[in-house]
Amino acid sequence: MHYGEIKKCDIANGPGVRVTLFVSGCTNHCEGCFQPQTWDFGYGKPFTEETQQELLYALAPSYITGLTLLGGEPFEPDNQRALLPFVRRVRERFAQKTIWAFSGFTYDKELLVEGSHPRCEATDELLSLLDVLVDGRFVLAQKDISLRFRGSRNQRIIDLAKTRERGEIVLWEDTYVRGQFTGERK
């Protein structure tokens, strides 16, 4: 796997101050994508053990709320396979911090559907390690710069813990607005 960028103090891609990893490779090719260079699976630098150590070090300070994965597309099968061992390490080392991921693939119509392009042997475990998934392709005709943590109105911010608990999709906005989501992992 390759990555295009690491942001160590990101406030745009989830609540609080986050460490953000922009992975390379995406087959969605959304019109109006803000980083089309990341569609190329070979763009940027290799995701090495040194890269992982750099990210773990950046996640250590108490003021860092968590990790955000975006791209490119974290849920391309090859990216999932490369990210899974790293996300396990993050969860083990920083259990109290949240892990967010952005995906153009939809949770219930693609990521959970057998035989769909993004679904592979790593999908279920990777999803189980995430707190929040922002899903849905960016749709230029639905672009809305007033939205929090997403670019188009069709995209959803899914509270995965509540979704797993209730067996139905629970949007993060609902839990956040009601004061049930503090930004910390429970």
C-alpha cells in the first residue's frame, strides 16, 4: 500500500485534533474529487513499518483525539489488508482514542454485501475496529460546504458502535447532537 499524506494535527476530518492518513488507490473516481492524484495505487510513499511508527508516535499526545483514515479509498481490498494490522495496533495501544474512516463505498450496500468489489476477508474486522464511518461517494451535484465532516448531502456519518449495538444504522449526528457522543471511545 502507498499513502499520499499524513496530517498530524488535523481538525477537519473528525472531532478534536486528529492524526490523518491519506491512503492511495481508489476505483470510485468521483467527479469533483478533491484529491484525484490519490486514485493511483502507486501514488506517494510506501506504507512501511517506519510510517506506522511515525503515526503511532503522532497519536501518543493526550490532546490527540484519534486517527482518521481517508484517501484515496481505505476500503479498496488491498488497502484494507494493509491497514488492518496497523489499525489493530492503534486500537491496542490507544483504546481510548477514536478511529474514523471515510469511504466512497456504502456500509450497508457494499461493505457488508458478499461479492461486492470492496468486501474481502479484512472488511468485517476492520469495520469492528472503527468508531465512525463516513460513507458514500462524493456527488458533485450534492456538494454542500456547510456539512460537517463530509462534502455532499448523500454521505452519511455512521456511529458504528451504536449501529452494531442496535442492528440498524445509527447516524453519528443523532448521537452527537443528543450529547451521547463525547469524542472518546467507550
